[in-house]
Amino acid sequence: MSNEELSVISKNGFRQPSVVGSQQDNHQKRSAVSQKTSLLTADSRQPTADSHLAHRNIPITIVGGGIHGVSIALRLLREMPTAAKQLAIVDRHPQPLTQWRDKTKHQGMTFLRSPAVHHISPDALGIVEYAERHNRTSELAPPYAQPSTQLFWDFCNAALAELTQHQVYYQCEVAKLRWDKGAGPFPFRLISTDKEGFRSRCVILAIGADDCIYVPPAFAQWQRRFPDKVIHASQFSVLAVEETPPAKIVIVGGGLTAGTLAKSLSERGHSVALIARKQLRTEQFDFPPVWLGPKALAEFTSEFLHFRQRYDIIQQNRGEGSITPDIMEALIDTPNIDLYPETCIRNIVSVNRKGQPQHLQVETTHGVIPGVSRVILATGYQFNLHRYGFLKELITQHQIPLVRGLPHLDDDLQLHPIQNLFCSGTIAQLQIGPASGNIAGANLAYERLREKLLLLLST
């Protein structure tokens, strides 16, 4: 094997994944979506950001305006429309779902991994019916009617009109959350970064792991040395790569984010090397669907299963990432994508050539990749409650028990030992299981929260 160039694993020898449905039909559907010029553009029906919460008493406050926060609010409003006057969603972004929209746009994601039945609305077939009404069923991909990102976003815009009507969304970044036990019916005090405060009877932390990016320890030194060249996937956008001639980009990771970035960059004419520590795995979903059913969840939440054991089960079932069959097929068939499974990076050095931009040389366990313009770390996230500064005082003062950064929750998703502080999203993994951070996890969380929330609103 040459020391100058990394030998590439033959794509003809790489195991072909099985793809359900017509390859030509799938390609046409994806091409139609990729030609849209305004992917995930904000809609005028979305709620207007507001921050007029100072000195108010809010019965239920949802911290987080992402998939989980919005899903819980919509389900609550559907069951009890009068809840609109008692509910507030607070988020640092001016519009709900901003982080989700930006992430899919910056990755170049054209189709969701989740099937059409998983979305923010209480209506299970909402997206399917929306697609039928607007003659867009071609944007529901087989085998499980996965919606295109554009279809999903347009459907979300329509659903978000309900939040606009009730005016429950507020742009407000929470800087501190306090619980004054015994301080009357509104014991929670939320203080914004603008030093404004308001009180709440109940708080739902609908937060994921987006603020907890994971960079493998070995890459920290290279990030410090090349801060503009070695970056985490969450800080990268395929739309920002404008090098001419096309760039050579190394992507580190073996999950769907890595695969999606590689596919998107290759479609824009760039050369991509995808490096993974282990063999690339092909899976339709990122966790076994059995975790959406009552049997697996009943066993998972059994009193005989300690929280540490639950954490281990989650790691076993989510694994180190996998790639959907359609993306894997594209990675194998695209000539300007090279796949390097079971490969580790030993060093990254700078190579400066007179009159040319700085490039990196990536030294791996199998050879060298020269002329690299960027190294993108699609290495995921590791949730840790300590990473959320607004909870720091609360965690310390009330000695909240954690397992690898995840809090102990009771069966109602209440954060022990604080009364009426509930959780949804990745933060609720030790109760909801492997699906907690996914779109489907929002519905599972609401089913646990429902009785408590309705009781709070009726008293």
C-alpha cells in the first residue's frame, strides 16, 4: 500500500444493501425534492417571537421549542383548548423548530428517516392526508412512507398555525431555573438572559442533546490546531463549501449524519472520504421498532432494572450509528465518494504549498489522504445535564442524581426530587428508552405526562 495515497476499499466488494421499492422511482422522488430552491423556508404562518413574560405567573412552561416541545403543546391544546391561556413555550430561537430546520438544511437532508406517522401533530395520519390533499404523495418514500424534509416542514407550518392562533410561543432564552419549594402555587422562577423573570406552576424540560456535541478526545488537539478546518458536523453546512476546483473533504463517522453529508457534498461536485472506526451498518431505523411498543417499555421500566442497567440497554440498542439503505446505496454507487470502514486517524498535519490555500494531510491506519480542505466530525452528541447552564444551580442545590449525565425520572417523567418538573426528549432516556430523543419519543412522553398536565390545568 502506498504511503502517498490511501488505498480505497473497492465499492464492488462492499456489501450491497437491499432497497425496498423501485430504485428509479426513489431516485426520481429525491431528484424532484433536491431541485426545490427554497428548502425549509420559514412560513408566514409561524408564530411571531415574543418576550413579554416578565412578572407573569404561567401555569405550564415548556422550555424548548423543538419537536418535543411543540408536539406536547399541540397535543395539550387539542385535548384542552382553554390551556392556551395557561401555557407558554420558551425558546432562544425566534421561531419554533428552528434548530431542526437548520440541521436538515445544513446537512442537505432530503428525506426523513422516520415514517410518516411520526410528526408533531396529534393526528397520526396527518402528513399522509396533507400529502394527498396537496397532490404530493410522491414525497412519501417507500417502504414506510418517509416524508421528504420539504413535505415535513410544510406540514409543520400548517400545524404551527394553531400555536399562532393561541400565541403561546415566546422567544426567551432561560438563563436560570429555580425551584422555591413551599413558595406558593408558582414555585418555579425562570430568569431570562435579559434578566427578566416570571413564575410557573409546572415546567417541562423539552431538551435534546444539540448543546452536547461530542468530539472524540483524540480530535481535540487537531481542532485547536486547525479550528477552521477540523469542525463538528453541527457547525458545518454543505451550502458553505464553495471551493473551486471542488474540495476534498474527510468525514469522520459511521451514522446517518455522516452518510447524508457525504451524499450531499458529492452531489455538489466535491470529493469525499468517509472514515469509520467500524464496519458501516445498514438499518432502516436508528433503533429497533420494538421500543415503540408496550412490552419492551414495560420491561425497560421494571422496578428490577436499575437506572445504570437502563443506560447500558440504550447504548446497546442505539449502537454507534447506522445508515439507511437508500443513503448507503448512494455512497456505494457514487464515484466521488470513497469509503474507509475499520479505519482510524493517526494524525492530521498542515501542508502549505506556495501560492495555494492551506490543505491538510490526514494520516490513517491504512495510509495517507492528501489535499484535504476540511475534516468534518460526524461524531454525534453525548447528553449531559451539566452542559445546560440554566440548570446548574438547580442540579447542585437539590443534588439531582445522574447516570452518565442523564437524570433519574419517575414514571410520570418527573425529575427527582423536584415536584412538577417534567422532562421530554433525550433528557428522558432513562424512562422512555432508546426512542426518547426521536420524533416518536415525543408522543411516548406525552402519554406519560398527560394525566398530570390535565390535572394541573383543571385545578
